[in-house]
Amino acid sequence: KQEVTQIPAALSVPEGENLVLNCSFTDSAIYNLQWFRQDPGKGLTSLLLIQSSQREQTSGRLNASLDKSSGRSTLYIAASQPGDSATYLCAVGNAGGTSYGKLTFGQGTILTVHP
Amino acid sequence: KAGVTQTPRYLIKTRGQQVTLSCSPISGHRSVSWYQQTPGQGLQFLFEYFSETQRNKGNFPGRFSGRQFSNSRSEMNVSTLELGDSALYLCASSLDRLVTDTQYFGPGTRLTVL
């Protein structure tokens, strides 16, 4: 059974700092890994999708890496801004017929960027 | 292109009632997945539909059911509501469950059971 863990549970940083969010998963037989952002009371916004054959993906100030063999992914946010404040969720899509449409989520990291 | 839409956005029900939630996927997307989000359990997978067929189901009681129509719109139904069913219900759509597919989420339906 896939389990996803995110560290830290909460993070508070001043504006302008570079920061790293961590995600680990127990079953390395994954199809892909996605990072999402969720604002309070809202749905999820997809930030980055990394296929199992890839090592990293970049979008603007965001960079996500994947090390499948060690079961780890990191999300790097450069030059953080108050608008980055949200909950960041890591989700893993597993291989295998019983995994259709299913993402396994971590509990999330609550990020607060203060001016 | 319009995103994933969910209706209604908010619902208040009492224990024992039943409820139906609706999800319209992004045009052209054929896969719809449903998730329940609670503060204690986080996001948990309910089920996934593709071309009107349920392909996968999470570990939820039979009170939770769903279906998908020929236009890919999906509904989920919860019967005999319990207090613990209070949650944000999210649906997500994708082209298919392939390695290249991103799941796109709707804004959710907030269900409160009194």
C-alpha cells in the first residue's frame, strides 16, 4: 500500500527566501508524481507533473525533482512571495491495473510567506 | 477551455438523508475521479470512472456510489448520511489514466451533515 509523507507539516518564512518542501513515498512503482497547491476552502491547482522516467520539472520559480529509487521528491520555490502562501500537496500515481485514476496524497505542507 | 465544474458548491444535510453531487469534466476528458477531503484523513480516493465504467474504487462503504454519463459528466451519491461524511468532495478529470496525464481538479462541494 502506497504511503506518502510530507515534511515539514508547516513552514513560515520571510518574503524572498528560497525554500524546499519534501515528499517521500514507500512504493517506488509509480507512474508519476504531482505537486498541487490548495488555497483555503478551494480546490487543487496542479503545479508540476513529473513522469517516472524524469528527474525534474521546472515552471517559473518552481522546480520539482524526483528520485524514484529513494522514494523522494522535493519542490523548490525560489524567491518566495506572500502570494505563495497555501497548502502544498504531493500526490503519487501508481502503476498497476488497480490504480486507475487514483492519486495517493500526502498530508500537505502549510506554507506562510510573510512580508 | 472551461475547467472542471462541480455543483452544488455547498450543501447542508441532516443525518439519514441522501445527497447527489455533480461533476462536469474539462471538454474532451474521459476520466473522472472523486476524492473526499477531511482535516483528519486528508485527501482520500473514492472512485474513478472512464467511458461510463467504474475502473477503480477506494476503501469506502457501499453508501458511496457514483456513475458517469455518455458525455463524461459524473455524479456521486451518498446515502444514509452520517456526521463523519462532512467533508470537501473534489472531482478531477484527465484525458485518460496514462503516464502523461495531469489530473485537473474542480473547486469542490462542501458537504455539511448536521
